[in-house]
Amino acid sequence: MSPMMAILARDLRLASRRPAEALLPVVFFVVAASLFPLGGGPEAATLKQIAPGIVWVCALLSSMLSLNSMYGSDYADGSLEQMLISQLSGVELAAAKCIAHWLMTGVPLLLVSPLLGLLFGLSWDSIGLMAFGLLLGTPILSLMGGMGAALTLGLRNSAVLILLIVLPLCIPVLIFGAGAVTAAESGLSPDGHFYLLGAMFLLSCLGAPVATAAALRISV
Amino acid sequence: MGHANALKDDLTALEALQFLTTIHSRPCSKERMEAALRRMGVFHRRKLPVRMLSQGQRRRVALARLALEEKPGFWVLDEPFDALDDAGLALVQELFVENARRGGTVLFTSHIRVQPEGLPLLELMLQGTRAA
């Protein structure tokens, strides 16, 4: 097994040993999104209009929840140090960690999003578009989040700092992801939004692991 | 090897050792790893999660990596004798001697004075910022 696969397998195995903690972001996602109809009134038309935005914001915030522990526990028990001095490059380590985070957080969010779409009364077409957007967007959140987690490693208040660093970077993802569904509902084509999401995905795939590796070397 | 053991609490001792050997590109068969754990005296604990092991047992699992080495190596160890009892101390010194006989070197920090039998030992006592 290559070192990168070993890290991925290990993270997934650790998550499976603590299922409650692993599912926390998904539970938060559902609960937070469900609060909006309760707080904002159950009028169907309003809900349908703001649904994509709500789902995307909640997806963003839920992804951020588990970022703290991405490198935190490894840093605390010395595993991160061992991983960095091994033959594994920092970039491979960052990539493996981001993939693990996406599989544990992004994919469950993606799978649960149709339920929320139904809750808000979106049409199946819109749900499909929203899911596709999340498919492109959640990896970006994991990649950017990994960078933020590496930068704030070992600092006090790192949870808040991660949010402050990562959220502004993810605003374009939010705009285009939610915008795609809104555009489709108004009859415009969502293609442009998806192309831009795809471009951001490629950019973060290329840039985020490198930046994360550099940040890890500084922080450890 | 650092001062911290680098063992994840939720993995079993065997899984944790397997992870460390894999990322350091020293793939080992399960039999060899079990033999190393047996040598370190923690074979009976290999299937328990690391959080259930005592500090000394965790140190032994972490040090089992050294028992798996077959080539002469340059080992850099930070406080390897931490949390070990006398038997553990003797065991680690045995590992040092074996490495040296293969042609390897060990650089370690320790607050316990050790004298591995028959090996040239260079001691550096640090006072303040100078080596005394």
C-alpha cells in the first residue's frame, strides 16, 4: 500500500471507529438548514427561492466543522511529525488528507442534499443541479479548508481563525453554486456557473495541496 | 522517533505499527510485526486500541519499529527510554547494540544514563547553550 493510500485508509478507519463524531457535520447540516423554514416562515414560494442559498451556506459551515481535527489530532500525538519526516511529500500528505475529509464530510452532505431540496420544495431538476454543484463545490471546500487548517495548526482559537481564513475564499464557490440553481429556475442556463465551479475546482486541486504542504512545514 | 509516540488512540497496536512502517516505506508482513511486538513484550496487547495501553506499553509499541530494522541505520531518537521499566531499558539497549553491530549509529537524548555493553559511547552533556 502506498503511503498516501495508507493515510487515507487510516483516516477512514479512524472515522469508522467514532461514527458519532464523523456524522456530526451531516447532522449539523440537516438541523441548520431545517431551522430556516421555522425561523423565516413556511411560505413555500419564499423557501423555494432561498433554498439553494441556504443549502450551500449550511454545506459550507458543516464542512468547516470537522476541519479543526483534520490535522489537530495528528499534531497532538506526534503522527504529523512522523508523516512529515517520512518519504511522503507534504503535497501528497495534504492531498490524502483532503480526499479523506471530502469522503467523510463532503460525500455525506452531497447524499443528504436531495432530502433538504425536498424539504424546501425544489423541483427534481433543481435538486439535480444543486447536487451537481455540490459535487464540484465540496471538494473545493475540503481543499481550501485543509489549507486553513494547516495554517492555523497549534494556534489558540484556531476554530474561529479557520472560519475567518477559509470562508472568504469560499465565497465564489457559494455564489456560483447557489447561482446555478437560481439561474436554472429563472430559465437561464446554469452552464456558465458550472464551468466556473469546475475552473475553481481545478485551481484548488493544483494550488491548495502545495500551499497546505508549505503551511504544514511552517506550523510543525 | 520523536518524544510523542505517534500512535493513534483508536487504532489497535498492530494497526498503528503497520501505519508507521508503511509511511516510512518499510513494508512488513504481519508475521514480522507480530514477532517484533512479541520481542517488545506487548504481543498480548496487539489487538487492543492504543488508548487502552499503559504509557510504557505504548512506548514499546512505538519502539517495535526499531526491532523491525534489518539494515544498519542512523537512528535519531528523542527520549527513547521514557516510561520504560528496567526490562524495557535493557531491551532498547539490546536494539542499539544490534544496530551498531550491523554498522549503524544511534543518536539519542536521555535523562537516564545508559552504557550499552561494549559499544563506543560519545556523551554530550548540555549545560545552558554550550556542550560541556
